[in-house]
Amino acid sequence: MSKPEVSSKFDVDDIRKIREYNSLRHIHMTPKEIIAETQAGAEKLMQMLEQRKAMKV
């Protein structure tokens, strides 16, 4: 399955597509791999939020 296209309005259908995509990707992953991937994504997000916060100050 290819990465889902998210519409500009980001509605419930987009969320469904993303969840389905992630579910299919995680089928062949171990729980440790899923956790590591999730933590890596969260780390990137936290860095982005910190940068935005620093820009507003």
C-alpha cells in the first residue's frame, strides 16, 4: 500500500486512510519496532514544536 494522500481539508476520511496505512505497515513489525518508530516520530514532532515556541518568544 502506498502512502495515503491527505486532502487540504483533513477530514475523517483522511484519518481513516492514515490509520489503515499504519495498520498495514505494522502487521509485519515487532512491537519493539513499532515503539521505536513511534518514538522517532514523536521526537521529530517535539523538536518542531520547540522550534516554533522559540520563534514566538
